[in-house]
Amino acid sequence: MKGYAGKYLTVDLTRGKTSIGRVEESMAINYIGGYGFGARTLYDMLPNPAQIDPLSPENVLIWWTGPLAGTISTAGNKYSVFAKSPLTGIFGFGISSGLFASELKSAGWDGIFFTGRSEKPSYLMIDDDNVELRDASHLWGRTTWETEEMIKEELGDESFTVASIGPAGEKMVRLANITNERNRQVGRCGLGAVMGSKNLKAVAVRGTKDVEVFDIEGLVRFIADLNERCQGPATEKYRIYGTPANILVHNKLGCLPSYNFQRGTFEYAEEVSGEMMLKTHVKKIIACAGCPIACDHVNQAREAYEGATSSVDYESLALLGPNCGIGNLDIITKAVEICDTLGVDTISAGNVIGWAMECYEKGILSKDETDGIDLRFGNGEALLEALKRLCLKEGKLGSLLAEGVRRASQIVGRGSEKFAMHCKGLEWAAYELRSLQTSTLGFAVSNRGADYLRSGSYQVDVKGQVDRLRLDRSRGKIVYDGENIYAIIDSLIICKFTRGIFKSVDEFAKLYTLVTGLSMTGDQIIKAGERIHNLARCFNVKCGISRKDDYPPPRAFEDPLPDDVVKGAVIKREEYDEALDGYYECRGWSRDGIPTKRKLLELGLNKEAEEVGVEA
């Protein structure tokens, strides 16, 4: 089979030893790559996940590319990382782009497994078949940007690509991410903390080998067509404004989270919009490797924060901006830079600080508990100081926020749990719950927690294809279909901004076959997506997940939106239950959200049917 390197590297950090494993054709056909490979290997390597402390040496850290990495495929140079999440305690994974995936594949590797814990800080160097664990003591305490520069200088070659953690990962902050090429992150689920727990500072890789594809002429023709489609209306707003174009769209719809999701509109939306950002702050627009869209807008701050530079996307902008009451692009640009260099997820960071601001304004957190910081909504200096303390686990406030919003609210108590905006422990992303109700169902049932990237269910709400202010049984089918398609996108792994250029699932299958030579139809690839999603759910069931965990936070049901455009919007619990029942029915799961033996056997998940499945 082509496309795949055909092997993966296992690194035993405790013993300092490496070994090689093989990727079999059956694995490729059934699980594709990326998300699918991660679900399969995480399930197999942690057979009793409920008993594993995510920050212990017993957890594993799994890195996978997809079959398209290193080829000319449109926007296909991405890699994924998996572990039991220290933030959620369930299936954890994230995806990043840039050059790292293509370098790893060109070095001859589909993936890397890390087990155990290094005795001292280390980093892994991969130069084609030359693999070496190196001392990273001199890198410990350095930012992600500094680490990248220092490793390249040490190795004497700028062509190495580096993925690293910052001080937040070293200190095992549960929101810690993994950064490559400065502005690319494996952002969610706290996987940087797992790296830190293993004393693994970075992975540096250089590859010089060709990645072979099955039908190069056919692939060139198909990719030329896809790239031409990428210049059409489906991606236009991303090419011009980047994802911050969504600020004004969502504000108009009353679905822009503001003041810790208390509101769906923001009075300073114009000042932090993508349109304003392009006019006043964008320094350059760049593309990921092999991408014809170029959605990444890099900002440079002005005035008091002059010199601060960061890649600002919609999620970062919304959560560190309106959700914290901040209407200043200079402050937001600086805030993203702090997150990227010290190494935390911008979404989770903006969410938990928004929660702390609401706690402070309601008198639940005292000034003593915020280390003297006047943590009001709209206080930009307070936001920046809170971020630094979170990343470094400094003081009472930093130590509290570093736990993530679920744990922090449980520690504080006093009713703060009711407005801790998360599901399954993962902080809610930048889509209002009550004014995008199909989206809310999709977030809540996601395998990694509150997640907009697993089904795209917000699209039908935003586009007006359904009544977004109510729910019914039919929404379950929308989420189900979206999850199966997104499971394929995340297994191939391609950028979701290309989803609108593919005419059907048959084209995903066509792309897979052109690259790998393995025959695949649209129906078969969708079944693979369903298999992958069910496997990840089985892992979560082993961790104790069931229907009780597939609900949004209390605010969705109890606090009607005050904004004029969606005034009074709230989710009715009986409607939500009906939609959830519809989702489980489509999935072939029990009413308690457990995959049935019949469904798992239908998908070829025989072991999982025996271990997890229930009778219909």
C-alpha cells in the first residue's frame, strides 16, 4: 500500500529504548489513519483506562499522521496526538498542521508511541532512520518559541521541524498544549501536560525520503481540481478575513459568547471583528503546507503591547475577547501570544478565566483568592496577569485556573458549578448554547467533550437550515451524519475548511484510493467513520461515560438569553432529551448511550462488543 510509511516508532522513555512496529493493510482499510489509528491504538494500549492516572507513567502518548501527509493532497499535512486526557479523564486528542506531519512521513514513520517516563528532561530527535533521545535539561523552562530555535541551532539545521511544550506543559497545567512552528498547536485536552508528565520537552524531525502514492497522474488531476475549488465562494471569507470573519456573523445571530456565556452579543464586536483586525492588526497571511486557502492571519499588537505577535483565529479571539469582556485587539493579540509561548489552549484558557471573572463579580471569589487582581470583565491587564499565572501555576489564582473549569468550580463550589461552561470536563468553545441548539447537541455528545470540531452541527443553525432556537428528534440524525463524515476528515487528516469543496463522500474515497491504492467506496469510508467514532465511545464507556455526561451545562437550561435578537432563548430539557434519544437511535446505542453488541458486531468491533456492548 502507498501513502503510508508502513511503520511506527515506539519510544520507551523509562528505559531509553526504541522499537519499530508495522502498520498492516487491515488497519489502514478499517481505520484510515489519524483519528482512526489513534482510537484503535489508545483502546488497545490502555485496556483498563479508568484505572490510569493521565499524568502517570502508565498513560501513553500516541502521535499519528494520516495517509495524505507528505503528498500533494490539498490541505492534508496534519498530525494528531492521543492520550487519556488529564483535563477530562476520557479519550483525549488534538490535531495540528504545518510541516511536522510531512517531515515525519518523509522520515519514514507514520506515528510515534511514547510510554513510561524519562528520568530527566529529554527530547526526541528523528532524522530519517536515525532516532535519538537527547538531554533537554537546558531547554526546561524555555518557551515553545525559544525551544524551537534552540533545538534547530543545536542540531545545526533549520530544516528540522519541532513540536514542543512550554512551561505550562512542564508544570502539568491541565490546559497545556503542544506547539509546532510557533503558530500551530495540538490545542485541546491538555496533551501538553501528558508530555510534561513524561519529562518529554519536544520532538524534532527531519525527513528526506519521497512519499510514494499509487496513482500520481490521477492524483495530480484531482488535486488540481480541488485546489481550483478552494478558490471559490466556499472558502472566500477564510482567505480574506480568516476565521475572525465569524465575529460579526455570530454577533448578529446572538450566538457570540460574551461575559462567560451570559450573553450572545457583544457591544464591542465591531472593534474586535475580522474586518477591523485585517484593517489594523494583520501583519501577514500565511498558509499551512500544501494549503491553497491561507486562512492564518498573524497579528502584530500596537501601542503598549507593541512587538507582541500571534496568530489569531475566531476561537481564540472570541474566548479571550468577548467572553472575558475584552474589546481591544492589542490585548487579545498579547493574550494569544502568552498562550502560544507558555503553552496553553486559548479556548480553555479564555473559558476558565471568563468563569473566574463571573465568580469575582458575583462575590464568589475574593480579591485574596485572585492574588489581589481586580478580575472584572473587561479588565485587560487582569486578563493578561491571570493568563501568566495560569500558565506558570503561580499563586492561588494560577493554581486554581490551571485545573480547568470543571475542577476549579468543584474546588470553589458556592454555586459556581452552575456557570462552569464545559461538557465532560472540556471547556465549551465559542458557540453560544441557547441560540445554536443543534450545535449544543453536537458539542455535548462529542467523544472528547464540548467540541465544535467533531460534527460541524453548528452549520445548520448558522445557515438557517433548521429552527436554531429549539430541538426535536431529527437533530440527532444531523449530528450523527456530521460525526461520521468528520471522523473520516480527521482520519485522512485534512483541513475542515475544505469540507465544502468535496462534492460527496465518494470523493473522500477517491482521494484515499488515488493515494494508497486500496479500493474504497463512499459507503465503505462512511462505515469506517462510524466504526472509528464507536471505538472512541467504547473507550469512554470504559471510563464511565454514559447518557448522564451527554448534557450541556446548567446555564443552557436555566438562564434565558437577554439579548434582543434572541431574547428569552433557552433549551427546553424535554426537547433536548428527545433530540438525544434521536441521536442514540441513529447510532444504534442504548437509551443510556452505550453502544449495543449488535451495532459493534455490525462494524466489526467484536472485541468491543464483548467488553463494552449491551443488548439492544
